[in-house]
Amino acid sequence: MGGMTFGVLAMAYGTPATREEIEPYYTHIRRGRPPESHQLAELVARYAAIGGLSPLAAITERQARGLERALNDLGPEAPYRVYTGMKHAHPLIAETIDEMVNDGIVKAVGVVLAPHYSTMSVAVYNQNAQEAVDKTGRIALACVESWHMQPLFLESTARRVRQALEQLPESNRARAPIVFTAHSLPQRILAVNDPYPAQIEQSARAVAQKVNHDHWLCGWQSAGRTPEPWLGPDLLDVIRQLHDQGVRGMVVCPIGFVSDHLEVLYDIDVEAKGLADKLGMTLVRSASPNDEELFMRAIAAAVLEKAAEVR
């Protein structure tokens, strides 16, 4: 590669940058179908509950810069330049590919800012990126599929889980369950042996072993509101079940999420914690990795491994 800049496409879900962008953003998620008034009002209210808008866009940009620093520190053939492409907000993945072409990038790795692979999530991002690249015929692209067992990712998560456990009373700490959560997906993924649920459990087990904690389980959150069944049990149901079992303190680790955004700040910090408070339970959420240095090095390691395949 010599002195040629190696491109990295960091892909994320995206979020509206202003309140006026919430409706077109929601329409894009719904594949061009505008939301009904009550649906839009509910989403606006959720954003209002976490301060008006999600911090996801700013965090994603910090993650891109952190990943770029890590790659140029670790990479054997620097320089690396990290670009961001979004699924539902500008810059869209295809727009970013065009920018990379204009910058003269000819070799690149795509990585979704989500550790666990699913045919309904990471695979869609990677397909979008590959289709955009194919239209240009200018970039050799390889995409990371998953990095859920990357050692630095597991260590980063374990550190934050330990910090969360330490916030519980010492007398209850050893017995308090750790609930590892991820975004639910429709149950039909099970019919095609989608690896997503197993990868979530693999990461969770590895982190629990690192913190030497036997009491842990997996739960799901943020399920879509569609008629078909989604993966469960839902986090809210898990909280109720634990309460019925006499549990009064727990740690929730959203292991499937990599930053503070609506599904963490509202679904856990507002909705789940609100239920726990109502039931007289203590719920401590482990901090999101955001642009933590060790976490950035984990993604960089996954990117570098895939970069070796680009010819």
C-alpha cells in the first residue's frame, strides 16, 4: 500500500440533527411511509425525555476520530482515514462512498458500530456499502462481520460492568444479577439460524467470566411495534420477574449498544429504571463505551484484521 491512505467506513444507524428532522428521519426508517401523528408525537416525546435530541451523531463522530487515532497508532501501514456513513441520516452510506471516491480512496474496510452480526442488521449495512462501491467500481472493500469476541471489547465491557457493580451495596453485590441486553429482532431470524442471539450470549458469558460473576442473564429491549413476535424476554419483563424472585438490585449492561442514544437513554435510563424504581429496586446501568480509548482500540484491531484481506 505504501503511503496511500487506507479508507475505513464506520457505519451507524444515524439520528436527526434537529427537531425538524425527526419526521423525515422517521419516514426514512419506515421506508418512505410517513408516521401517523400519534407515532411522531410519541417519538418526539421520547427525545424530549432525554433532552430534546439524541447525542448519537456527536458521539459517532467522536468514535470515528478515536478509531482513526487508534488505527494510526496500531496500524502497520498508516495513514488510515475514517469516514462515517449512516443508514437513516446524512451522510448516508452511499453518500460517504462517493466522498471516499472523490478523496482518492481505493482500498477500504467497512465496519458497523455494532459488535454482533445479524442478517437483519450488520448484513444490511455491509450490503448497502458493497452496492455503493460496486456502482463506482473504484474501491476494493472488505467488511467486518462481527467483533463480539474481540478481547479488548470484552475487557472494556468488563471494566464498565465492574464499575456498575461497585455502585450497588456491598452486601447485595455478589447476588445481584447482571442483565445483558441487546436490541430485539423479529423471531423469524431463528428460522434461518441467524447467529445474533448466540453471539449476544457468547459476549455476555465472556464478560461475566471476566468479572467473576455467576448471576447473569440476557434480555432484549427496544422491540419494534409490529404484529409479528420479537425476541424475548423483554427487559421490562425481566425486571418484573427478578422482583418476583426477591431481587432488589441489578446491573443492566446494554452489551449490544456502543453509545448513548435513544435506546439506552430512554429505554433503559427512563423506562426500565422507572419500572425498577416503582418496584423498589435499584437498577444501575453500566456506562456506554462511546469513544473510550480501549474500546476504540478494540474496533481498530477488528478493522486491521480485515484490512489484511483487501487487495
